[in-house]
Amino acid sequence: MTDQAVDTEGGARLSVSQFLGRTRELKELRADIERAGLDTLSGRKPPRARVLLIAGKPGSGRTALAEELVRQVADRYDDGVLRARLSEPDGTPVPVEHAARELLAALDLPTPAGAAADDLTEVLRTALADRRVLLLLDDAADAEQVDALLPDTPDCLVVAVSGGPLTGISDVRPCTLGGLDTKSGLELLTRHTGSVRITVDPRAAEGLVEECQGQPAVLTLAGGWLAARPKAAVADLAKQLHSEDGEGTPLSRVFRLVHHSLPPASARILRLLSLAPAGLVDPHTAAALAGCSVDGARAALDDFVALGLLHTVDSPLPQYEVPGCLHPLLRRLAASQDRPGELQLARARMLERTVRLLQACRTITETDDPEAREKLQAMPRSLRFPSPRAAEEWLRIRRPALLASARAAVADGELDTLARRLMSQLVRAMVAHFGTQAAAPDLYGVHALVLDVAERRKLPREKAAALLNLGDLDGQTGRTAQALVRYRAALDAGREANDPYATGRAMESVGGAHLELEDYDRAADWFGRALAQRLARDERAEAARLYGRIAAAHTYAGRYGEAQRNWRAAAAGYRKNGDVAAHARALSELARVQEYAGRPEESLRTCHEALEWARRAEDERLQAALQLRLADTLEHLGDPAAAALHRGRAERLLGDEPERADDTKQAADACEIRSTSAED
């Protein structure tokens, strides 16, 4: 058992240097690393990483042993140690794609939003193929989870922790744990009680270790109970355990004893911790669940740590974890001693507190908005963050719990209004602090949850919004056909809700997807439908932009006459709206199409006009692009001297050396309208 290598099933955290017992198991595990496998014995090179299995009941110290093994052999693996937990505290298996995504993030590799499990695991195996990594897979529910994440290289080592065998994975080296030996069990008790009470009654102490079956989690609870009662003898605890009805495991019996000894208020807080998302608790979560102050909740949590009922998480913020072996006991206890209405109210309080924290987390980034500052000042001091950086750190640290909270709220089905508010604030906070691109993998999951609630509650407007957001993320990761299906479904939902924004946005997005798929006729048709709606609603700025998108579709299709007409309409619309920069860009694109159509003189005139408008807009990048286009056109017309003059002006505007051709080409192409707008 270790302090920094926590037994997630319930062992206490002790320092790495204080690891107890398991000498034989460690020796065998280290020997198994070097032992020849079946492939080696048959003369073949091992195709995959070796798997060492540490199997044992929750609370047996299996994770602690795995962490100690990792600590001892980590220096053999130059590319470090990767960790993934494969089960939630309540025993629910973690989807393989989630585990793969976390491992890829630890390697600083991109994780496309919405990617399938097979795609992510393939990327992971490819990334590990040329690395020497030690992979710790904790609390594996089954062999399929482990098999999907195995590196395809013998240079890596996998240490898997599970409750039983991993049937189906070849050449697994199992190590099955029982209880600690008596000497180690007594030492664990001594660390809680001091040596006096152990030495004055060694027989009672040995009997207690035997009663606890040497299980570290049980001994930790027993030691915590004794530590809280300095005048109690070890024999007193043994007597109380014998007076129990004898039903259940040693863990459940000691846990009941500890729970019954708590004050009623503390016992209630402890039971309600079974509702904490992902088993992660902070003082705000505990305070909301119990309906008490944050300071009072933190004091109770620290008391629970001393009793072995919780352990602290290594984090800049106060954060605690419910041991996995205690989670089912807490859940059963809450179901038997608290009314369903009280548990539902506790969930609602927790979600409401989380929503308000997310609001504060987002609002603090809006420092230039007087209304936002006023709203922030109106919040209770306990909910406010001292700075945007502190808010971002809180969001990053609490991210697993926040995502788990959203999943749990949606699965509950009785708190959909709060769940919708939570997901809305979570999306806005993540975008504010991390940006849409960085947060996209998490946002994809949240939008999928929003879609679940919208379909369950028959909310077409929210269904349309979720489908549009999912379609955008699908499109950004290259799944254009899937995005098209989402956009069409969003159009149906928008029409059902009679929402003009959703229908217009969906029609334009359908057009953008067809454009990406190079179906230019359908793209122009759908853009035209969206344009008709915008014109009917007198939305001139949007109409001008759609004229440009129609023109782009016609340009790709080679229909330059239609493209020119639509670019002229776009330029006229921008000019009427007073959007100087957009007017200049539209003229620039018109000049490009005129050049494609074989009208260099018209293109030259339009380029000069666009250049004048770009100067008015003070858009130097666009000016440089237009100067380069003028140079190309003049060369085509046989005037190299004038072309060189314009090219020199472009280089001065960009501030680059002449040989940086790639950058100037990017400047020239920067204004070309591509398949989708920024609003999609």
C-alpha cells in the first residue's frame, strides 16, 4: 500500500517508502517481466506488450501493489508511465474510447471529437509502436477493455488491475492477492493507533488482523476507528465486531461500525457522498449535497480522511475520492436510511451549485462587460473565483467530475431542467477558457447528452441546436456524410419548432456539407433556399454572405457567369450594409472569377477597385493578396515591369522576404471563401 499510489478500492494512502508487505508478490511480478513468453519459446517475436495481471477483491490493496511495481520499474521505460482507470467508482465500465482519449491526451496527441473507439485505439497503438512505455490499466472490468488498449510492441509493458482473470488475452501473467501477512497488518494498525495499544495486547491485535482477513481497506477503517478513540483498547474493537450479527464481509461489518459511531450529521454527509459524480468530492459538492456551509463540509471531509472513509486527491484544490470498495456500501446505506425525496433533493442542490459555479467560472472571463461584472459581484463570495486563471484551473481539475455530473444528471431522467442548465453552462465555460477547438472532444459528448434530453422531453428547438452542434463537430473532423445526416435531422427539428434561425442555419449547413462533398449543384440549391429565407426576413448581412457562398459553389462547378452575378450581389449587399472589409473581399473574389472566366482586363479593374476598398478597411493582408493578384494578371497581360512593382508592394505589406513564397501564397488564398463559414 502506498500514500501516493492509492488503492482506489479503499486502502489508505501511505508514503511510497512505507509500502507494506507484498514482498513475494513484487518479486514474482518483477521476475515475470523478464521471463520468456510463449512466443519467445516457440521462436517467434512477441507481437504485443506483455501483460501482468494483479487480481484481487476491492480493498485488497491491488492498485497500491500495481503502483509500487510501477515505481520500482518505471526507470526501464524511457517514454514514461501512462495510467487509465477502466471502471467508475460504482463499477460501471468506462467506454474504451474514453480511456483511449485520455491516454492520447496524456501523450499530447490530438483526439478528434466524436471519433469511434476503433479509430482512437488504432491511433493509440500507432503512437505507442515506437515508444517504450509502461501502461497501468486500473480496475479493468473485462478482458475486452484491456485488449483494445494493448500496444503492438514488446517494448511496452502493461500492468492490469482487475477483480478476476482476463480470459482471452494470451500469455497473461496473473498475481492473485489475498490479505496482508500478520506482521504487515499489525504495522498498518500501528500507524493509526501507535505502538502502545498493539504491544500491550498483541493477541487481541493479531486477532483483529485475522478478523479483518488482512485486507488493507478493512484494517485502515479499523485503525481509523481506534485512532479516533485514544482510550479504547484493541480488544474493545474486536469485541464490538464479534457482537455484530456476523453477516456480510469484514469490510461491511467494520464499515457499519464506523458509520454508526459517527454523529448523525456527519453520517448523513457520508451517505450522501455516494451521489458524488465519478466518486470525486470537493467541499462545494459535499456542502450542496448536505445543505451545509462549505467550511463545515470541508471539516467533515477531513474527518472522513482520518477515519479512512475517504482519501485525498493530489491536487492544487481540495479534492477527495470515495474509495471504490466503499461506494456500493454507501449507496446501499443511503437507499435504506434516506428517503428517495431527500436523495433527489440532494442531487438537485448539487446540480444547482455546480451550475452557479460554472456561471461564475465563465462570467469572470467577461471582464470588459459591466453587466457581467455586476452579475459576478451579486454572487455569494464562496462561489466567486479570485481571477480568470483560478477559474480555469478549477475547471481543468474538476473536468472529470463535471462531465460525470452531466452524464449522471441525464441518466437520472428526473432533473432534466437542471441537467439542461448544467450542460449549457458547461459548454459556455469550456469554450470561454479552452476555446472551441481544444474543448471539442468534451463538447461532442455534452451535445450528445443534450440531444438525449431533447428527444426524451420532445424539445425540437433544443434537438435542432444539438444536432447542428454535433454536425459541425463531425464536419470539422472529416465525417462530412455523417454531418449531412445531422444537418438534415436538424432541419426537420427546426421546422417542427417553427424556429427560423435553426432552419436557416440547417439549410446553409446542408449546403456546406454538399459543397465539401463536391456536389456543387445541390450546394448552390441549398444555399439558395437559405438565401430566400434570409431575404424574406430582411436579414441583409446574412443574405450578402449567402450570395457569396452561392458564388463559391458556382465557381467550383465552373459556372463563372453565375458566380460573377452572385459575387456582384454579395458586394452590393455588403456596401449597403456599410461593411467595408467584406465589400473589399467580395470584389476580390469577383476579380478572381473574372480571371478564371478569361477576362483579365475586367479582373484588373475589379482588383483596383477592391484594393481601394481594402485600403479604406485598413486590411493589409487583403491588400497584399490583391497586389499579388494584380501582379499575376499583369504578367498574363504581358507587363512584367508593372507586375514586379505590385509584387514588391505586396512583399512590403507582408514584411516578408521575397523567397518566402509559401507565405505570400497563403496571403493570396486567405480571402477565398471555402466550403463552410465560421458560423457553421
